[in-house]
Amino acid sequence: MPGYGTPRRPRLCKIERPFDSFTTLSAHPPSRSLQKGQQTRAAILDAALGMASHMGLEGLSIGALAEVTGMSKSGVFAHFGSREELQISVIREYHARFEEEVFFPAIDEARGLPRLSALFERWIRRVSVELDSGCIYISGAVEFDDRPGPVRDALASMVGAWHAALARAIGIAVDEGHLRADTDPLQMLFELHGLILALHHDARFLRNPGVLDRARRGFARVISDYQTAPQDAPAEPTAATAPTAPGPGSLNHPHSPNPQSSLQE
């Protein structure tokens, strides 16, 4: 998921990355050769992500990537070791960029509906800018839904982690009194995910106009189905604390706190 800033990468977050290792801090700065190697790997990964977005994860190969980057096959192989590891690395990179663009900014919003609305708004914006290339979460599911193995496991783990974060945000909205106490977070998540799949299908395949507005109206309707009635809402909320109506999330991207504590605070 062109690169976003990397300061957040070493930080643990609620969207887990089970394939990431802990970063070991050293008193000595990395050598110039190590820095160059990391830069080369990042450049290869960026090209691989672009290829996967247009051709799918199955379209990736060491040879094709070597041709695109102008490197030798052995040079590309030295950074990834196998086509499978290359595919998994692309999935992890896509997930990290998805976090930076969708998850981290949204959790700076107030708990409850403001945060849930920001998560969904940023999600549909992310999908909308991928219409000419494709969402790896969606296209990868089509490619690997019936193909067990490490690549499918990596993709399912990342998608599952994102869904778990959304389900937690829904649960927090229930705790805050913005959604009914009998709200089933998994059912609501199912309905929101369905809107995303419909958006991707109608915009990318059918090229229908106005699908973003339809997705937003669908979200508002889902919220209205689960939202607490006025008599069930917290007593006499002030203007400063009243739940805001669903709408676009903040576009500000300050350094956010640890997302694990943000979603559970």
C-alpha cells in the first residue's frame, strides 16, 4: 500500500504484523553498506507492489522484477530468496501503507462514532484511489481463496487484523452509547465490508458513476439501523461531547499515540 513516512514502523500496533520481527536497537549506526542494502530492498519492494497492484500477486516473479528494476535476477533474489517470500513481503508492505493512510489517522478521532466514521471514510477513499490498479486485499482474496499456503496465510492474517480493528471500533461505539447495546459488531462489520466490496466491483468492473456517494449513503443507513434512539442515548450530552454524525474523518495526520492503547482506552 509510493511510500508513506516510516517513523511509525517499529511501533507495535493493534493491527498486528505477525511476520514482523522486533527491531533490535544498536548503539552503533548502521553501516553505509547496510543502509544501501535497505534502500535497494525498499526500491525493489516498491516496484513489486506496483506490479502486484496491476497484475496480482501471482504476476510477481524474480525475473519480471529484475527487468523492471534494471537489476540482475541474482541481485533481486539476494533480497528475498524466493518468489513466495517476495509475495509475502509485498503483502506486509501493502498492509503497512494501509495502516499509515487509513488506520493511524482515524484513531486520532474521538472514541465511538467519530472514530468508526473516520475508519470507514478513509477506507473508501483508499479503495477509490486504487480503482485503476486494484486493492491487494480484494484481488489477493480472489487469487488465493482456495490455495492454502504461507502466502494465503499472510494475506488472511493482515485482512483479519484489519477486520478485528474495525470490530473493536464498533464495540467502542457501543460502549460509548452511540450504538445500541444489542449491536453485534461482527454483523455490522459484515455489512460495512459488503459496502466496500460493492464499491470496488461497481467502480472498477462496471465503471458506474456515483459509487462513492452510494457507499457513503449505505454507511449512513447502516449506522441508522444500529444507532441508539434519543431516549437511549447518554443523558444530556453537551455540545462538546455529543456524538457527531457519521462523516469524513480528519485529514490531519499528526503523530498518533500507540494505536493499541488508542483502540482500547
